Amino acid sequence: MNSFWFLFFKYAFILTYLVVGFIVAFEAILCMNKSAFAIKWVRRLYTLKSFMISVYIFYPMLWIVYLFLEVIPFYLGGSKHLTKFDIATMLYYIFPDECDECDL
């Protein structure tokens, strides 16, 4: 019933979503923590609109990475503070000029 090519493309799509999702999620979590290197990197690779689209497409991955990089280390004592999960503030850190234009 399931041909080789159907299964190939199905699993290729799933693996691509996972890999690209983790990359975007790591970038977003680093930007939430105000990492200067990550902010420069995201500004170089994305526009505000394209980064927002990427973040919302990979939103489940963002929560998984946030859980493993922020929440679990905080409760296990490896981190002193828990960074707030706030996409709007993160976007303002990365694209302050563009966000000011959106407010007008």
C-alpha cells in the first residue's frame, strides 16, 4: 500500500522539520537570553517577517528546546534565573527598529 517513495518523502519531511526546527528554536532561545552573537546571526539571516514565520512554524520545537535549555536546568539548580518565554520581547531585542515601525 505504502510505496517506497511515499515513505521516503514522508520521513524526509519529518526529519527536515525536526532538524530545521531545532536550529530555529536554538536561535530563538539564545535571542531570548539576549546573546549578542545570536542576535547578529539572526539579523543577518532573517528579516522580521521571515523570522516570525519560522518561529511560528516551529513553535512546538521552540517549547521543547525551552524546556530542555531553560526549565529543567533551572529546577535542577544549574541555572540561577529562568528566562521568560516571550516571543514579542525576543523579536524586539532582535529587530528594535522594525518593531518600532510596526507600533506606529
